[in-house]
Amino acid sequence: MAKGTKQENADPAEKASSKKKKAPKPDLQKAAATPSQLHAGHRKRMRARFEQSGFSSFSEHEVLEYLLFYGIPRVDTNALAHRLILAFGSLENVLDADEIDLLAIDGVGRSAVNAIRMYKEIGAAVMRFSRKTQCLRTYEARREYFYRLLSGENDEVFYLTCLDDQLNVINTVRVADGAPNHVELQKDKIVRLALRHHSSFVMIAHCHPRGIASASDQDVHASFGLARSLGGVGIKMADHIIVSKNKAVSMMETGELSPIHC
């Protein structure tokens, strides 16, 4: 009988060993990279993803991580983004959170808070400086407009919106600000501003950052007094909107104000 070839006569264990791939050589350059260099590469890849398709391919924590890049430029923000999502339950809740609550999270400093606040502040600024015609004829439009403007505030602030005779926005002005529950209506200033912008109607709005979107007796009384002052110069008050962290309410819609009073 003919002798088998060397391969046929080889031990089975030797055959299996010969088929194993050689282990890749380590990349010593990558292994020697500092944490900052590794983070830089990660950020570069995330920026490339964003440039290609925006946030469409990002997970919830990655959106927050990317946002934090601009407040914490030299630190890995991935772990912090995870902690914030776990603490508040969702990206939306993180963006709506009070500064005090954010600062209680390990790793969150003033720079991170400012980066998170910037998201809503930009939206509010775009609305204030928009050149597009915005009509506030419906209650829904009013609630949406002022919610976007005020829901990110941490202190109580007061806005005046001047409108033409079709309830189109002419201008929106921040009139007063202060600690929660302590904004004083400045009637004379509001009347002057309304006249300066040639208003036919005005709407006022303020926020309850740590309360509910509901008119207090003081809110109702102040609204009636302001409506009388505006009526004296031929300007009507169309509504008073109250905004909390998660809701906006129209006092005209709830019946706490009415055309008779304004």
C-alpha cells in the first residue's frame, strides 16, 4: 500500500494548530495614547456622524453627550451623559431640570449647566428675534409661543408681546425678572412700550418655574389693573399666559380674563 502524504499522516491536533490564525500584532501607538487623545478621537467620530445625518443615528445619551462637548471641552462626557439620563429619566427631563438639581449630580459644574441651558435659550432667542410673521389668534398658538419662550427659565420673569390688529406679533420684550413669585407688574413701563411699538393689542406672560401653571388671585388682580391702564390709551389686552416647567395656560381661555375686562 502506498504511503500517505505528510499532510494525511499528520496528527489531528497538529492539523488544527496549523489552521489557527496568527494573533495580530499590538498597535503600540494606540496603546500609548493618553485619555485626552482617545477622547479626541471619539469626539471626532461623533462629529463626523453628526455632520452626516444630524442626531438621527444618535441614542438619547449620545445627544446629551454631544451637547456637553461644548461646555466641557477636555473631558469625556459619555459617563456624565449616562449619569444624567439615569438621574432624571430622559433627555427631555435633563433639559428641563433646575440648575440646583443639575449641580447635585457628580461631575456637573457651571460649564455643563450652561451647555444644557443653551439648548432652550437659543430656542427662546430665535423666537424673540424672528422676522417671520407669528399670529397668536388661537389659544393653542399662544400657549406654544410662550411655553417655548419661558419654560426654560429658573426665575420668575415677565414678558410683554405687542401685536397688530390681526394679533400678529410686532415685538416681544422682557419687562421684569426676579426671584420666583416676586415679579412686580410695571404698568407705566408696559404702556410706554406698547405705545412705542404702535400696538393694537398686547399679551403678557410670566412663568412659575417651581409652581404650577395656574393664575393666583394676585395674577388676576394685576391683569385687570393693567388692562384698565392699557384701555386708557386705546390698547386692548388680548391675554395673559402663565407658564410652568411642563405647561402653559391662557387666562382668557380659562375664563379668568374676558373681553369684558380687557
